[in-house]
Amino acid sequence: MYALLDEQAATARRDLARVLRGRPSDPVEATEREITASRLRARIHALESAAHALCFGRIDRGDGTWVHVGRIGLRSGATDEPRLVDWRADAARPFYAATALAPEGLRRRRHLKTDGRAVTEVSDEILDGSEPGPDDVVGDGPLVEALSARRTGHMRAAVSTLQSEQDRIVRSPHRGVTVVQGGPGTGKTVVALHRAAYVLYAHERAAAEGVLVLGPNPRFLEYISHVLPSLGENDVVLATCATLTGRDVAPAADDVARAKGESGMAVALADAVRRRQAPPGPLRTPGDLPDLSADDVAAARAQAVGGGLAHNPAREVFKEHVVDMLTDALEREAAGALERVDEEVAAVMGRDVASLDRTVSADLANLGYDGVVGDAHDDFDPDAVRAELTADRGLDRALDAVWPRLDAEDVVREVLGVPSGGAGADQAATRDGGVVAGRWTEADVPLLDEASALVDGLPARTFGHVVVDEAQEITPMQWRMVARRCPSRSMTVVGDFAQAGQVSTVRNWDEALADIADGRTQTWTLTVSYRTTAEILGATRDLLARIAPEQRLSTAVRHGEEPRTVLVPVPASVAGTSPAGPGTAGPGDAGAVAAAVGRIVSDDAAAYPGAQVAVLCVERRVDDLTGAVAGAAQVLPASAARGLEFDAVVVVAPDEIVAARAGGERDLYVALTRPTHRLIVVEKSAGKTPR
Ligand SMILES: Nc1ncnc2c1ncn2[C@@H]1O[C@H](COP(=O)(O)OP(=O)(O)OP(=O)(O)O)[C@@H](O)[C@H]1O
């Protein structure tokens, strides 16, 4: 298979070199050359990225035939026989779907582990109940091995161990919004990313338009960034709602972001724009032009908004109708004026104008000029008048009074009550809790996007499929922003409302998707926790019952160490009983807590060299603790840990995390469910001795 891969990559490289050597003779040929070259580059990339673990599985059917499953499909050059089946192809489905209860005609599923181009391990599952033979290698399941493996800081593709409950979702033929919910570590992200890869493979349109993956923060995006490229998919944009538009923004305080995330903002923005679209009343025109009546203005407005265009392009339509109406009015005026002139001429000459015209024509013919004196009405050239009116600056200014061209930022400033002009976002920023003055904040991005859509039209870049991870975090205004980028509404939305943070007020999928899914939603629930151990999950049971009583604890596939609690004695005034409340960390406890955390982290590093360790705490302890762990662990606010995972997690002062912000219990739940192996909880205690 590697020989085939090399051969095909070499052919593609040769073809590319040939194409690039060609000298196109015209722009059409140049475009064709670019298209062919980019197709070949994509092919070379796909072949190169498939080299790692090219073939990872094999299924043997009951009739003695078999299929090898891998990252891409390969056919033998000479006979065109399939040699390796792409994991997304139908023929590979039994590799994922078959179980001992429903073997799908399979006798055996084999997992291959490779190091470079050498097979280092083979592991078989016998699915039809037959006894293992001498060729079968039955041992510890590859899933357990994959899950127990040390984390690297980047999520890995799970293409060789995708479980059948996950595979069903990945391959679902559903074309609308696919929702995947489930507790922490149930593989929602894994499913979402593999589904994106599947959709790119199976749906041409998605492949042509690309995939957008939205995550809660840049750290999370970095964590998942290797998965799709390792599956050979590179036409994927990773973004947060804040970075999606490429605008440089400051962070926003939770309460401000929540207020700005409400759908009422969309109504306010739409109203602000609509008020600028020819409100009832006549149009006062400059100079000698006739004014337009309120009815005429209303008719032009109806035409302009009827086409569903955004405000600025619709202004052009409005203007066209106004110009047409004025042209008609001018033509009528001209006709009226000429009739009056004719009558005056007839009265003076004592003859009607038509007979005068005939006489003049006859005289002209005698002088050798051909032609008749035309009807004076023919002198009115409506096209010329229209062109003149269209270019008339004065008329454009008059139109500005009823239908001004708008700027999206100004509309947002107006709705937020910030005076326009100057550093307009100053006050918005100040109201966001005094963050960097003079800049828009993350919370403004969906408003600016909404205003842009209202004023200038839909975003230039849209996607064939959109994945929304940690979707419980998305505010109603952000959902609108997402929908705008996915006209086909082909989306995979994954999340868990028990882990919801502070900003979004959306509490269930119906609410989240009401305006975007057209009822085309398919919802799946994952129940097996692949990340963490039964012991760690068990420690969250009471908390989960409080924050999401309707949810059942997931079932863990692994067992491990019991979580540990380390008590740090601190002066009574700053322990949980402090009059200032549990959310306050006095100067008295910082040193003791930091020293304890430093010790825990260095002990863990000594016992498990190279392990990924995180210390999760309240925001204000981050600096102190970062100093204390001296690079041996990542220190993060608990609220920023959504979606991430580590070998070991130290949760510092759970009472502070709970008290730090409304809904802090959900932050604590997120923090406690991040470890794959070890959970250590550091609690402050007044006068108690450490355990
Ligand atoms: N089939 C699988 N094979 C190997 N590893 C898997 C599989 N499914 C899940 N995992 C692993 O389990 C862990 C948890 O998965 P994932 O992050 O997708 O869960 P999640 O439901 O998104 O969690 P959270 O709600 O906490 O964000 C990851 O390390 C992932 O790689």
C-alpha cells in the first residue's frame, strides 16, 4: 500500500510540474491551469497526510473475503482493484458498526498499529462467536489503549477506534442540523470533527464550499487543530465567534456580553435601519424638480424593500424608482408646457400648429432638406433625463434625507447609545467593564455582523457545512451569525447544557435552533464517557444532580485512581468561613495555596514525567499559581477549560470557583471533568491539617 501511495504521489507531483511548466496563451487557459494545479496540490497533500497510519484496520467476512480500511482509498494501478478502502466509504462501515451482537456478516475486526511503515501491533476482535484461530491475535482492546494513552496537548483523530454509537452519527445521511449532546468526555468533539470529514467526503457541495469549525476559544481550537488535517482535510476554517470576522476586539465582561447576546438586539438593529428607509412623508427635491408625494415615496419604498436586499443596495433600487417617477413627472410637465405653447402660437398665428409644421416641412423640402418637423414631444428624451437625474448630486442629497447610506458600525453605535464619530466604541468598551478603551469588544462582533448583514448584505464567505462545538455557549445573536454563514443549514452542533457558561441565556436546543433549523434537526445523545474514569465521574454525581437534575451520569469505560482532596490550612479569616464570603481570597492564603499547588504539581511531574497537567482556579489566582508551578503545568481559569483535557487536573478552591460568578457550579463541573487519569482537589481549611 505504501508503494502504491508513493507511486501515486510521484505521479501527481510529475503532473503538477508539467502543468506549471505550461505557458497559458490566454486568461481562460491560465484559469484552467490554476484549477488543475490546485486540484493536484490537494491530491498531493491528501496522499502525504495519509502516510501516517495509512492502513489501520481490516475486516474479515464470514465467507473468507476481507477489506483493509485506512485514511484514504487506494486502487492498484494495474488492475484498478481496491486495495485500501477510505474509512468514510460504505464498504468500511462494518469496521465501525459491527458488534458481537450484530456482527454484520463479519467474523473478525482487526486493528493494526504501525510505526512509520512497519506494523508493530495487531489486535483482533472475533465478532461471530467462533473460537480464535492461530491467525487471530486477541488482546486488550485498542480503544482502551487509545484512551489510556498519555495526552499530547492536541486531540488525535479517533479514526481507527471510532465506536459504533459514534460512527452512526458520523455517517448519518441527515442533511439538516445534527445535534449531539452528552456529558463531558462522551466524544462529542470527536464525533463532530469526524462528521465534518465525512461530510466533506460524501457531499460534493460541502467539499466545494468548505467547512467552518467554531469553538469557544483559541486555546480549544489549537487543541483540536490537528484532527482534520490528519484526516487529509485542509479546507477547514477554525474560528471562534469573536475571530470569525477577523476584527481585532477586546474581551467583554460576562454581563455585558449576555445583554448584547440577546435576540432583542437584532430587533433593535433592524428597527434602527428600517427607520432610515423612507419613513412616511413626501420627498422634497432640489431646484426646479417636482416633489414626490408621500404615496409615491411609499410605492418606491415598497419596491426597494420587496426584493429582500440590504439597506445600501436597496437604496439604489429606491433611487431608481424615484428617478423613474421624477422622469415621468418631468415628461408630463414638458408635455403640458408644450401644449400651452402650441395654444399660444395658434392664437397668435390664427392657424393650428400641425398645419404650420406642414408648411415649414414643405419649405425645408424645397431647400433640399429631407424630413419633417417632428412632434415637439419627441424632443423629450427620457433616458437622457434619467441619466441626468441619477448623476444629480442635489437629488442624491435629497435622497440622503430619507434613505441615507449607512455604515454598520454607526448603526451599532446608535443602538448602543454611543455617540457617533471619533473613537465611537470608547463608551461601549467602557461599559463592557472598562476594558481597552476605543475598541470594539467580543460582545460587539455579532452586533456588527448583524448590522453589516442589514446594511450591506450577507457575508462574502459562506460554508457548505458548519460544526459548532461547545454550542451551549452560543448566544442568540451568535447563532444568527452562524446561520448567516451556512445557507444550506448543513450543520453539526455539539454541546452540553450542564456545562453552560455565563454568557448565553439559551438553555436547550429548541431555543438555540428555533430560528435556524427549519425543523430539520436530528438529535443524538452520547452516554459513554471516553475521557475520564468511573471514579472521577462518580465524584461529580451530586454536583450534576444539582445543576442538571434531568441528566444521568455517563458510564465510564475505564477505572482508575480515586480523586484526592488536599486541605490547605489557611487563617480562619480567609478560609470558607470568612465574613467576606467564600469567593474572596485574602492576601493571607495566597502563599499557602500556591505552595501546596506547587508541591502537588512537582510531585505529579516526578511520578508521571511528561504528563499534561492543568491547574484550574479562579481568574485572580492565575498569576500566583502560574509562578508556583514553574512551567510544569498550565494554569487556567476554570471558566476557560471547556472542551480541553489533561492527564491530571488540580482544581483549586472549588468554593471560589462556585462563587466567582453566577452559575459557577457549572464551571466547577467543567473543571472536575477535564482529567483523563488524576483529579486532585485543593480545598482551603481553617486550622485543619492536610490529608
Ligand atoms: N472512539 C474513540 N477512540 C479514541 N478516543 C476517543 C474516542 N471517542 C472519544 N475519545 C477520546 O475521549 C476524549 C473525550 O472526547 P471529546 O473531547 O470528544 O468529548 P466531549 O464530549 O467533546 O467532551 P466535553 O463535553 O468535555 O467537551 C478525547 O480524548 C477523545 O479523543
